[in-house]
Amino acid sequence: MKEIKLDCLDEICPIPLLKANKELERLRIGDILILHTNHSCSIANVVEWAKKHSYPVDYIEIGDGEWEIFIEKIK
């Protein structure tokens, strides 16, 4: 298992979602994608998308207005 960081700072939706989807296609099962964003709309969109596609997902606020979204590739 490895962790892959994806920098999506200052990118507005749907760019972070599109980048996350593309990166997940490249990952192996068990890998974790960590998406770094500073747009709160990305949290709603990416988390909703991940849940809809049955990916385990969580997020934390790492700074004032910055978040990391964790998505595990399970399929």
C-alpha cells in the first residue's frame, strides 16, 4: 500500500474531482489517494462521488481553509 498526494490547491470544481478520478484509475488496490484542497465545494463533491462509487473516504481540515481528502482504492 502506498499513499499518493494530489495537489488541488486553488482549483475549483470539478477539476479536483476529475483529477481524483483519473488518479484512482492508476492506483493499485489498497493504495490511498490524498487530495489536498482549499475549496470547500471539493469536499462535498469528491466525498459524495467517492461514497457513490463505494470508495472508503474521509477528510480532515489541516489548516485554516485547507483540507485533505483520503480515498482508498478498493476495486
